Amino acid sequence: MKSNRPQTQFTGPELAGKSAVEVVDLLRKKEVSPAEMLAVSKQRIEEVDGPVNAMITKCYDRAETKLAGLPDREASAGQELGWLAGLPIGIKDLTDVEGVRCTYGSKGLADNIAKSNDPIVDTLEDRGAIVMGKTNTPEMGAGGNTFNEVFGMTRNPWNTTKNAGGSSGGAAVSLATGQVWLSEGSDLAGSLRTPAAYCGIVGLRPSPGRAFGGPMNLGFSHEGICGPMARSVEDCALFLDAMGGYDDRAPLSLPAPNEPFQTAVQSADVKIRIGYAPTLNGFAPVEAEIEHVMRSALETLQGEGASVDESCPDLTGLYDTYVTLRAMHWMSLPGRAPKSIMKHYKPTLTANIAVADALTVDDVVTANLTRTSLYHRMRDYFQTHDILACAVIGLEPTDVEVEFPTEVDGEPMSDYIDWLRFSFLATTTSLPAISVPCGFTKSGMPVGIQLIGGPRADAKVLKAARALEIALDLGTSPIDPIVRH
């Protein structure tokens, strides 16, 4: 497939345009210094963040202080594949970084300063990451459009009048514009998959426990999890290696795999058995142009040797199960905040918490039983398929002022999460899923395709994404924001 990437401009420093893998290699060889990379990242943030509003809190002084401890850590970790060697990264404004403002996008927490690191920040800093700042999120991470009353709107770099996706919208935009090389995201209803698709970058929702982060009081949650976001699949694999490993603070955390994810993607093989379900058998609508881009991408991969058939597992019960699990998640976190904070919540967040208030014990029991049934149906499906491919999101980005679309392909949406239905399956069944760029619309907006894998098949998902990335050759370089009014 000949790349249909629109003509774009990148005027940043040469190092800002390189991949994370390339830069980490240079850092390990000491051909560039961490101080140089910090300066490059700072320069790029100051040059381009104004029109897009992605890196909403900068912590340059803290980053410079952290550089001093790198040589000590390098002595023990310098040869590990997860060692980032002083690479600047972004951290989402739902994740605590010690001494740095963490607002959760909520007016009631506008002046909150984190007293300690989230476990995932500890892990990343121990492996040589340098946190440059916090990336924007909707309030409490609720919603597929990144805006809040503290910092305002994050805008899509491919067209600044458009939605960048959410809730990891700031993270996706920071990558697409070359402000950092890797940026942490989190995902409940596609919160890193949707912005990855809308901004033309890669976002992986890993298996629960692969990349532990989030509130320590919700350590047994399967739903809202952290994950890597990057400009390429290889960079995403590097970031997952840096995030992963067992942590006794995290009851669901998994040990690092025997084969690092970076090694796994080097053996990406196009001979993949793909089931394609563009609407998940009618579960979610897709506009014709989005479906055409996805189908064309899979046809290209099929021409290289993959097998593709249109099929979908039985997803009976998915909607009600997901909505119940999501409501429980919100009640366990923002729903337990003090009234002084909750009084500021946006109406859609308040309404979602109210769903949990109305749940019965039978609702919760049914959701858990149905979740298990769905998992086994998916497990059976992956006996004959390596990957289930579907949309990430059913339409191209809407105007940034629109909180959520009221219809997709002529089908009305009932509430602010209905248009995010494609995210429900992987979350409910605890399966790894990645959003990888697969083309562009006629208006020049990126389109992502979602690849879902079997239980704990993170490496297989990354390898399939890498095979597609190679076949499509769309390019992974950052862009200058395309400012429109």
C-alpha cells in the first residue's frame, strides 16, 4: 500500500524527530547526553505546545535534578532492555509525580501537589526516564475529549479545530508533535486507544498487571490500567519493557516475560490469522470512510501473506456488563471523593457515578458472570485466530467544542460513552488491544485500527501491529501542529 499520509511539516530539532529506540541507543552509547535530550524536549515543548495545549504542567527543574542520579542507576540497570538512559517522557495528569501539581483535570484539585510518586513513575524513573511534565486529561479521565476547567482544551495537531481524543489526549498530542519520545497513558473506555487513533500514534492497552499504575487503594481493579503510548510499535515495545515487572505493591502485577517485548517485535511475521469485525457484528456503528480505510489496510496485509476472514465472537451481554463494571470503577474512585471536590464535577461524570448508585447486587453478580462467559468465548475464538481486528472509533474527530457525538453513521448515541463502544470488549475481558495507524481520511485526519489479542498475548499483539506498520509504511515522524481556525 502506498502511504497516503498527507504532506506535513516538522521544523523541530533533528533529535526530536528521531524514534525513542534511536535516541535511547544514542544515550546508551553516550553519543548524546541526557542533558542534551532534556534541552531538546524543552525547546520543542516551548515551540509547539501553545496551539495544542498538551503538556499542561512542566517540571523542568525537577527533571534537571533527576539527571544527577542517573549515573548511579546506570551502573546496575544500564544493560537492561527496559533502561531508558535519560530519555524525557510525559506523564498523564491522573498519575502522581512527587512534588508536581496533579489536578486530575478537576477544579476541586487544581492546587493539589503530589506527595509521592505513583508506582509506575517509580518504576520508570528507576529505569532512567526523565519526567518533563504532565499531560492533559478530561476531569478524572472521564470522556473521549480532552478538556477540563483547570487547563482548557487539548487540540488535535492534524487540525487544531478538532478533538484529540481522550482521556490520554495530552499524551497523544505530546508525541504527535515531538515534545517527548514516549508518554504514559491510561485506559478504561479506550482512553489511550482513542487519542492514539485520532492523533496518528500508537497506544497499547496491555494485559492487566503488565504496567501497574494508578490508585493504590484499587489494586485489584482490572478495568482502568496504565499503558505505553509512542510514535511507533518498536517504541511502544521499548516503553512496555520499561514499565513492566512484578511490584509487590500491585497485587495483579505480572513478572517481566522471558522474552522482552522489544525482542519480540523484531520477529514480526506477516503470516497472521486475522478475524475482521468492522462493527463487532453490529455492536457499534462505523462510518463508511473509516471502514474503507481499515479494510484497505487489511487487504494490503493480506497481500503480504496474512489471512483475513470476516468473523466475530458472540458478544451477547457485553454492553450491560461493561456499563456495570465501569460504574463500579467510577464509584470506587471519584465517587468516593470529598463533597468539596465532587461538587465541581462535570455533569457527565456525575451522571456516570449515579449509575453505580442505582446498581443492585444482582446487577453486579450478573456482570461478573457474564464477563467470565465473554472471556471464554474470546478464548475459544483465539484458538483459530491470532488477532481480532475492528475499529478503534467509528468516526473521524469532531469539532473540539463537541464533548461527544450524538450520532455515528446515522445511529443515535445515548450518552457520552456510547460512541466509545469499540473499547468495551478488551476492557471487559482483560485482553490486550492496540491502536495502530492504518491510514487517513480524505480530510487528512488519521485513522487507527484496533488489534485485540488473546489472554496475555501482548507480544503477539505488538508483533501483528509491527507487521501492519511495515506493510503500510505510513511514516512515524512527528509534525508541527496544523493550526486552523
